[in-house]
Amino acid sequence: MVVHTGDHQMIMSARPALDSRATPEILAGKPTAPSAVVKLAVNKLSCFYGTNKAVRDVSIGIHEYRTTALIGPSGCGKSTFLRALNRMNEVVPGARVEGEMLLDGQDMLQMELTNLRRRVGMVFQKANPFPKSIFDNVAYGLRLHGGKGSHLASAVEQSLQRAALWDEVKDKLHRSAFELSGGQQQRLSIARALAVSPEVLLLDEPCSALDPISTARIEELLYDLKNTCTLVIVTHNMQQAARASDYTGYFLMGSLVEFDETRKMFENPSRQETEDYITGRFG
Amino acid sequence: MRRHFEIELEALQGRVLEMGGLVQRAIHLSVESLQGRNIGAAAEATDEVIERIEPSVNELHREIDQRAIDLLALQQVMAVDLRFVTAATRIGSDLERMSDRSVNIARRSISILTNPNPKLVIQIPRMAETVEAMVRDSLAAFGSRDEDLARSILDRDQEVDEYRDVVFQELVDEVTVETRFIQQALDFILISRNLERIADHATNIAESVVFMVAGEDIRHRYNTAASS
């Protein structure tokens, strides 16, 4: 399918999302997650900071139980777009959005904000633990939603396990989160986001402050998480997008230039602009 | 921590070995049909090689290349993993050519057996036995990353070349005194030529294994030594 969006043409895959050549699971001979439906549909979304149009008429379908990476040069609008997906931009003075965002067909702009952010979680570039214990960091969101007692402890353990951090912290749950390494703090941030069982997890450059080993851990974690969660990751690291995602979108000057299966994007992109960027000839 | 691309590397190895198994069967069927001297059985074996094995081999050849491209483009494989992926694509190409050679042998075998009094050149089964062992060992060396086994295959290529020369001379002598044997002689020469080329591909696989395991490129050394 070819969709014209503003000055740029957006290419969307016409192939079904469960094309047997599309997913690492099938490449590795493993069963795929059962779903390939569009979890989050964005139609002609524009984001403004005052009169500056930072995101221009972007339309994209985020597939359920898949990882979608957003790449592009600095200032291309990819982070602004990501933040719009759980309405983070609303706190910025003068910021506004136009267009439509649907989560399972429901209008996200009309949803009660706490409910939206429970369903669509966010992990930021810099790990931001609260000045509390490891346990209380993860329990924070659960308590807001009424969690307590053994159910709370069980949910904290489960979240830490899903974030591949449990084995490293299970004996020091009541120590300060600041005692953890950078990579552990970032996994703690992911555990905290996972605690309220989000359906979509947004990650804004989650590895940019981490060393290669910690980065590999997070990437493996993301690979496992997509069995239960839909992931959208913004990264300036093209290799990370190639390694960790099933779909990739390339942003340039606020527009989505191309969106397709990651394999297609990195082996045979449709647009010259994408090819120039991923081959290092531009950006 | 086990990274998920390691599972993909294992899957690639599995496909190469699966392709190798098919090619081994194709070689064996094509040679066996000649030795059996039974035109019916030979026709069946030839059908299996051409209709069933060859298309599967071609499909695996494409799949192996695609998996390798995916690993190079998406996983940025390095060092031993990079050499493994490179070796896998080279081996895939060698196996595909070996399968084609088996088809040639099967067709020549049918041609020989349609003759009312087919002769059997005694060196061909011995040559085939040596070639089949080389193919088997080259794939085993790949599967177990056994550098020593791979290097042991290189010396055996000379043995196969000698068989080819003996077969050629024997047939030349034969047709000199009995010209009606010319068609069969040509078929046998082509069979020995195809067996010799299969041995060359097995040698290539062994060289790829040495490159994969030790990072040493030993291609063309033997040729250089032989020509000097």
C-alpha cells in the first residue's frame, strides 16, 4: 500500500504481518505470537510546539506483539511522535496535536489520562528511579491502583522477573534503587513500567546511556517482552533498530518517510532517502 | 544470557546440514543406479534425484542465502559468527553445484544402462566411494567445527584426480580397439569428470570449515603448489 502523506510518500507493507519471512521467531524455527493485528492506529497525526510543526501528518499502524523501531536523524520528530502516543506532550506549554490515535479502536485523545498511561507505558532515555527502595519503585504504580499485601509482593516479583532483574535484586529489595548500576536502573524502570501490565510499552532511547553488555541485556529483554506486550522504541542507533525490531519507521523532518518490515527496510528499502540514511550517506 | 541471534545461527547450521544430507543422498543414488545395472531401478533413482531432491536443494540454497543476509544486515555478526555465516553461504553454493553434478551422473547412468551390453568401468565405484567419503567428512567437519577433519579432506582430492586420469586412460585404450564403445566411453568420462568436480566442491567445503574455525584462508594453495 502506498500512502501519500504531505511532502513525503509513506510506504506501508502490503504483505500480511505474519509473512513467514518477516519474523525472527520463524527464522529461528520458533512459533510466532498469535496476533498480527494493529494495536495502535495513528492517522494523520501532527504535533505542534507553538507554530512549529514537529510531526507532520504521520499515519502508521503499530502491530500487536511486535517491536516497532522509529529511526531518523536528530530533530526528525521521532521522540515527539513517541511522546504523543501517551500524551506526554500535553504538559509542554504551547504544544498541541491534530489527528487521530486509536488504541484497539478507542480514541486515545478522549481517554482518561491515568487509564491511558496504564495501558500505554513509557520508559525514558535516562533511568529515573524514585528515591525509594527497589521494591517501592516497582510497587509505586501498583499502589496507585490499590495493590497491597501479598498480591503486591507477588506482582513486584513478577515485574522484576519480566524485566530480567529479579535474580540480581531479590536479596536486596529494600535497598535504595540508587545502589543499582546504570543498566540495572534502566531494567528497574522497565519493571516499574511493566508492573501495571501495560498493553503497549514506549521506549525512548532506552540504551543510549548504557554500555554494550547492558544494551544487549535490554535488547534480549525486549525480545522476550514482545510475547506479552506491544513495543515501540525510538533509537538513534540503527544497528539496534535492525537487531531488536520487527518493523521500522524512518522519520525525516517530521514526516514518516518509510515504514515496513525491518528486514525490508535494512536490506532493500523502497525510498532513496531511507537508503541514504541507513547506508550513512545522509544524517 | 543467551542472545536470540544464536538461535538463528543454529538454525542456519541446521539448514546447511539438511541440504548436505539431501546432496549426499543424490550422489549416492546417482552412483548406485549405475552399479545396480538395473534400468528400472536406475530410472526410479534418477527420478528421485531430479524431481524431489534437486528442487529441495535449490529451495534450501535460497533459504540459506536469505538467512545469511538477514544475519549480516540485522544482527551485525562479528568474528567467528561472521566467518560462520560467510562459510555457510559458500557451502550452500558448493552443495547446490554438487546436486547438479549428481543429476548429470544420474542421466549418464541411464544412457549407459540403455545399452544392451553395458560395461562397468571398475574404477568408477572406487572413485565414487572416495568422493562420497569426502563429502560425508566435509559436512561432519562443518557440523562439529572440526578443523583437523577438514584438513584431512584436502589431501584426498589428489586421489580422486588420479582416479579420473586412470578412468580416462582406460577408456581411451578401450575405444582404440573397439569403436562401438565410444558412446559409453564418453558417458563414463563425463561421470568421472562429475565425480571429480564433486570432490573439488567437498574440498571447497573443507576449506570453508578451516576458514570458519581458524580464520585462515587456505584456498588455492594446493592449486598453486601443483602448478609450480
